[in-house]
Amino acid sequence: MEKPKVYYIKEISAESLIKIYKALGVELPGKVGVKVSTGEDGAKGYLKADLIGPFVKSLNGTILECNTAYPGARNTAADHMKVAEAHGFTSFAEVDIMDAEGEFKIPVKNGKHLEYDLVGKNLVNYDAIVNLAHGKGHAMGGFGANLKNQSIGIASRNGKAYIHSCGQSADPDVAWDLPYEQIDFIHSMAEAATAVADYLKEQGKPIVYITVMNNLSLDCDCDAHQGAPVMEDLGIVASLDPVANDQAFIDMIWKSTDPGAAELKERIDSRKGREILPYAESLGLGTREYELVEL
């Protein structure tokens, strides 16, 4: 079987983002949603308007987000829109907080932890999706890129609680107090990401995966006290396979000679972060084998 291609550009720029998307060779039809993290109020690493704006505009895309399950500046749609505006996202596109008016269930097949995934109601309105992730560390998941952006990112507020509690509760007021095993949380994210891919495929809606590997801090853009980057920027990767794309990101961290890479590796492995990749592969979401094509 032919390995999926992962395209790579070292230079991080608005032009590079458009170029790497075009290399995928996919024409996205109709109404295009671009899933990004708008970044918590106080975070610094989220993808900036000057970098992603021209690309999103070229697709006539809508920025997609969902509310957070934790207390903060983005756990209601009204507050979330204020942060999206402050962070520049409304300057170049419409922003759709997809769970502002509700959510719906999509099935999780062969899941050990989740019976279903709860996603923002407005996901139904889009004909194609760009999963545009910011690659970085994460306090709970070890690292965040396309798989996290597709699981926690597309889940509604209640859906996030359900994933974080490994299927025990979809109530954000309850979920955080429930005990769980770390590996079960990592696997729950993979199950939710696979459910989204399955749902879109069944609807005949394409999805492409792009990860910008800059501002590589140990913390997620959901952290209001996000630390400074610990290593040099790595570039941009893009693929039609989310597992391959996340694996390429991980491989670049592990191959890096940057002294700060050790900190990021420690963060990832202390949270069992890399375990999401073989489990997602076992669910049929993609493969860890890939061909790297440098542009």
C-alpha cells in the first residue's frame, strides 16, 4: 500500500501556508470551515491573523470553534466571540462558535471509552473542513496538533467534558472531578477524532490537515499563562492523513538538535502523548507510515 504523503515547508509564512495547501491537490467544495484554536485570553502562541488570514480568505472560509469545558474567557459563546475578536480572527473571516446553539451526537465505532462524540451543532453547515492546527505541547494531552484539534476542538462544551472524563460524564460541572487513567484520556481523544473523520466521510465532505509548528511552548493555546517557546520553529506540515501528519510533527521534534527539544519531549512522554498515534491507527483513522515531501 502506498504511504500517504506529508508535505513540508520549513519557512512559516502566509505564502507558505497557501503553497502547502495547494500541494495537497484537493479542491474544497462549497462552504469551507477552518477549525483553529482562537487561544485563551492571555495565551500568546495561537495562529495569528497575518499568518492564516490570506489562506482562509482564499477559501472564503469561516473560522470554526467550540466553547471550552473549563472555566475561562471562552466557555460561553458571547465571551468566546470577544476573545476571537481581540485575537484578530474576526478581522479576516466570519467566526462560528459551533456549539453556541446546541450540539449533536455522532457515533464512535469500536470505542473502548466513548459511546458517541458530542460536536457543535453548526458542523452540519459546512461542505468541507480544514483542520488547521498549531503544533505545541499540552499540559493534559502532552502535545496538541491535528488529532487534538479534531477531537477536543470540534467537540461541544459538553463533548469536551465527555472526552476529558473518558466517557463518564458530559457535564462540565461534574467531569473534572471524576478519576481517570491518563492513557484512557489519550485514547478517548483518538476515538473522538476518528468519529469526526467517519462522520465527514459518510457525508461525502472532505477534510484536509495542516499543522503550523511555531511558537513551540510546553503549554497549549488554551492556557492563559502559556509559557514562552522552548525550541526553534520547525515549519508547516500538511497531509490528507491526520495520523501521518501528527507523526511527522512528533518525528521532527525527536530528530531536532535544538537543546530545548528535550523539554518538549519530556512534556509529551510524561503525559503519554505519543500513545494517541498507534491507537488512532488501530481505529483506522490513518497510518504512522508516511512519505515526507519537502516543498
